[in-house]
Amino acid sequence: MSVKSPPFDPADPLGLDDLLEPEDLAVRDTVRTWAGDRVLPYVADWYEKGELPGIRELARELGALGALGMPLGGYGCAGASAVQYGLACLELEAADSGIRSLVSVQGSLAMYAIHRFGSEEQKRQWLPEMAAGEVIGCFGLTEPDHGSDPAAMRTHAKRDGGDWVLDGRKTWITNGSVAGVAVVWAQTDDGIRGFVVPTGSAGFSAPEIRHKWSLRASVTSELVLDGVRLPADAVLPGATGLRGPLSCLTHARYGIVWGAMGAARACFESAVGYAKSREQFGRPIGGFQLTQAKLADMAVELHKGILLAHHLGRRMDAGRLRPEQVSFGKLNNVREAIDICRTARTILGANGISLEYPVMRHATNLESVLTYEGTVEMHQLVLGKALTGIDAFR
Ligand SMILES: Cc1cc2nc3c(=O)[nH]c(=O)nc-3n(C[C@H](O)[C@H](O)[C@H](O)COP(=O)(O)OP(=O)(O)OC[C@H]3O[C@@H](n4cnc5c(N)ncnc54)[C@H](O)[C@@H]3O)c2cc1C
């Protein structure tokens, strides 16, 4: 009996959809449709103006989709699989990295910190409203003088009677100015601890950072903590030391492994469409071998990256994913995604720098994605240490 192979699908050249269950495809389609309706028609304007108007409404809609704290269980969270969460990140970032950042910071940093390290009371107080998008969260780790080396942070929390008093400054904090709650990491006499800070607390402010040329459709802020007094139970009881925030970052980086491939896919599709319709020297530029070589290489890296993300997702679902493997994925996929976007930019020629097309927006967004959640160099050092057993961080 002869076996007939299915036709070649340019959108899925490796047949990776075979790896997905019907529920996975449903999640992907739902998020893709939402992003296509609610983000794509407007995002170039938001980007040009450097704003994300209607962020609260968008957050509520993302909550209704189940996209906030998606793989977490209970407390109003969707309890989705890691693969489904990854697919959602990919579709959101195919629209814009700023929207995926909103979801990553809300779900994988702020909510994850409370879900994993919080008291039952903290979970009940914050998670249902955060899952619904009624309360936006942010995650304050980076400081003006301490980025890649957060262990040296200066923000501190001191006991005063039964209370905690927080002083310090955080910077480059996604969602900061629109957050109702901030998870803030600070030095204490017992090492680094996490605090759940209602942003209405006296002494807390979050001025927005302007003049960004990347992630322009995303809110980025400083956090200023000037004698912020919190009750004793504001501390996250389950996290002591840097392992707490680092495990949140591992969770968020996992979403980036998928998300970066969304930005890459958008640029790849734009380049293919352009190459087929743009004519020079009397024929479509997609008919030139040099253009085809670029498109072939882009497709190879794009779908290898998705396959890698899927593999990590399955390991996460099986409880077998290691932080070093997430570093592997983030290092590779963001680096390859930015390369794909830059190559797409060349195929579009001068139009490549226009906001009429998505490629320059994605390429400049990915400059931030390359740096946040651990720079390329930090992930190389993580892998270097894992491969040699020698710590080269300092
Ligand atoms: C848009 C945006 C949003 C962000 N959102 C958040 C957020 O929500 N919460 C949060 O806490 N932070 C956030 N960040 C901050 C981000 O995590 C930091 O920028 C990142 O950790 C790098 O820190 P840094 O910028 O201080 O760079 P630095 O640590 O100063 O690094 C500068 C350069 O030196 C290199 N370097 C440093 N140490 C070494 C070494 N030992 N060996 C080799 N090279 C080294 C780095 O790799 C990098 O290339 C955000 C950043 C951006 C751009």
C-alpha cells in the first residue's frame, strides 16, 4: 500500500502542527484572532506615538481569554499547559513584543511570584483580580546600578516594630506606572526578600520612562520607594535569597523562547509576501537566488526555533525543564529572531524601515528582548558554567 505524504505547507514546512492537540490549536486560534482584531490594526500608531492606550481594557480582555497567569492553577487562573501558554506567547508577540511583555510580566513574574511564594492570604487577595486583568502587576528587580547582577541590589527593607519599611529605586520596570500591585525585591537582614506592595502605598511612585526606541507600545517605568511602610505580612513567605526572583525569571524566559518566534514569524511572512509581489529587473525579487537563500535560511531558523520551544514546553509540562535549558532556548531563539527580522528588513528594501510594515518595529522590539530577562552574555555564561563547571560571572 503506498503512503501518500500530505502536501507541503509553506506556513508549517516541518509539519510541526502534528505535535499539537486540538485544544492546543484552539488556544492558538483564539489568541491569534484576538491579537489580529485588537492589536494588529492599531499597533503601528501606538508604536509611533510611544504609548499603549487602553492598556486596562486590553488587560481585562486578555484576562477574559485566560491569558494572564495562564499555566497557573486555581485562583481564577486557566491552568493551561506550558505548551498552550507558549503558543499564546507566540501569537501575542507576532502582533507586538509589547503585548507579550504585558502578559509575561503580569503572569510569569508578578502572579507567578505570588502563586509560588505567597501566603494563602496573599494569593486570595491578589491572584483572582490579576487573572481577570482587573489589577495589573509589575515586578521590580532591576536597579539603576544593578542589572545583570541583582544580588548587589541596594533597595532594602528594614523592620520597624511589626512593620517593614522599604527604601530604594528600581528601573526599567514593565507595567510600573499602570500597576495596582508591585512585587519588589529588596535586601533584608535575612537576605533578599520579595514584598507585595500596593502601588497606592504612601511613599511609592512610578514615573514612566520616555524616549525609548524599542518596546514603544509598552509601559516602562521607574519605581521609587521612599519610606514605604508595609505590614509584616507583605513579605512573600516562601522566597529567601536570589533563587526566588530567578525562578520567576526562568518562568518568564520560557514564554520568551516562544514569543520571539512570533516576532520572527511576522517578519518572515511579511518578507515572503513582499518578495513575491515586488518586481525589479523585470521579475519578482523572490525569483532571485539570493532572496530565496535568505528566505530558506529564515524558514529553517524559524521552525527550528519553534521546535525547540515545543520541546522545552513538553519538558516543562513533564516537570523536567531545567533553567539551563531555558537559557539555551532564550539565547538561541531571541538571537535567531532578531537575525530573521533584520534579514526581512533587507528584503523589504526602503519599505523595510516603514511602520507600514511590521519588520522594523519587531526588530527594534527584539533589541529589548535580547537584553531583558538575562542578556545574551548572561545566558552564554549560564551555559558556559553548566558545560564546564566553572563559574565565569565574576
Ligand atoms: C524594555 C525593558 C523592560 C524591562 N522590564 C523589566 C522588568 O519588568 N523588571 C525588571 O526587574 N527589569 C526589567 N528590565 C531590565 C532588564 O532586565 C535589564 O536591563 C537586564 O537585566 C540587563 O541589565 P542592565 O540593563 O543594567 O545591563 P548591565 O547589567 O549593565 O549589562 C550591560 C552589558 O554588560 C554585559 N555584562 C554584564 N556583566 C557581565 C559579565 N559578567 N560578563 C560579560 N558581560 C557582562 C551585559 O551582558 C550587557 O551586555 C527591562 C529592560 C528593558 C529594556
